[in-house]
Amino acid sequence: ILSVMIYLKTDEEIELMRAANQLVGRTLAEVAKIIAPGVSTKTLDKRAEEFIRDHGATPAFLGYQGFPGSMCISVNDQVVHGIPSHKTILQEGDIVTLDCGTKLAGFTGDSAYTFAVGEISEEVHKLLKTTKESLYVGIEQAVAGNRTGDIGYAVQRYCEARGYHVVRELTGHGIGVNLHESPEVPNYGKRGTGTELRNGMCICIEPMINIGSKNVVQERDGWTIRTKTRKPSAHFEHCVAIRDGKADILSSFDFIAEVLGDREF
């Protein structure tokens, strides 16, 4: 049996992780201010990079395995890993997922949020709402003594009960000094299976939920993953530290909520 190295963080390291993740939340909120019809995804990406660097950090995604952007920006049927582009212009009624990472004082932050561009359909609004709710349902299971399968089972059950489909090929992950560490954290699974969660582990939980089908394909650019049916997909992500009794959410959507005001997305 291969032993997978999982790094448990000290309380001091978790506070450094929190600082990196809070900066991600503030970056997402900063970019949210300029999400509107007619804006290119490259413009959003530039704003994120400037904001991250202005706050003494570096974009964790830029150059990661050759990725060309500071954020992954995925529109409508794109699930994840969309490449920011001058050619991709947001339209009224679109949804756009911003997935952002920072490196600050040696530690990594990572969080994602799906935003509405103007007014979106009721069908798509329900997808976003369910996906965001499922993130918190998963987080409830992220306590010491549980297993990664408990998180995946909770997310899967919540979304499938509402008629949605869970992407299988992409998962959450451990995080720390590196953007992706062990263990993998799938959004589906069986209770009581998978890696045991221990106090001091830091993981990213990130439901990626589709309308119509769980199947995805990779675009020719080698990065962008989209739904096979070309129906919309939503993605929300928090970074959490595993504790006894209750997960400690290190990232934050509070800054986004301040920008959006009455709107949830």
C-alpha cells in the first residue's frame, strides 16, 4: 500500500493559510466589482493579478503547470480551468466562475465563486444556489475523525436529490505550501470511506455541479473543461482547516457579499 504524505499544519501555519485565503476572498470581491456585460475575461484576470501583487502576494495559478492566467475563468458550460482571454466577452445572462489562488508568506489560498452577469434565468439561479449550499453541506462533514467519503457523499446526495449531476473527473484537494497536496476530496462517494480527516489538515472542498449530465470534455486548449451537453455548470470552493467538532473555514465569501449587496450571485 502506498503511503500518501499528508502534512498536518500547526496553529501558526493555519493562521498563515488564513491570511492567504482571506486575500483570495478580497480578490474575488475586487474583481466582482467589474463583472458586467461587455467585459473580457482577460480584463478580470488583470484586475486580479494587480490586486494580489499590490497586497504582497503572487498569483498561485500563474504558470502552475504552464497555466497562462492568474485566475481560472470559466463561462456558462465551462466547468473549470477556463483561460482568461481578450476574445471571451461576458454577455447578459452568462454565469462566470472565478477560481483564484494566492501565495502569501509561503502558504497558498484557493477559493472559487460563480457569479451572474446581469440577470440570469431561474433555472441557472437554482443551479448556483444548490451548488453553493452543497459546499456548506460538505463542510459540515469536514471534521476530525470523518473521512473524505463523508464529504463527497453529503455533496452528492444534496445535489442529486435536487436533480443535478456531480462531476467525477475533478476533485477538491489538500493544500498548504503547495496548491495541490494529498488527499483528493471528491464531491461524490460513500460514507466511511476515503482518507481519514485529522486535526490540522487543510483541504479545499469544491463542488462542480452540472445541469443535465455529469459528463465533461476537455477543450483543445488543453485546459478548459466543459460539460459534454453544453449545459451550464457551477463551482464554489472554500479552503478549510480540519478541527475537532467543526471545520474552520479559512477562505471567505463575506467580501463578495459586500460587493453584491442584495444579490447572492
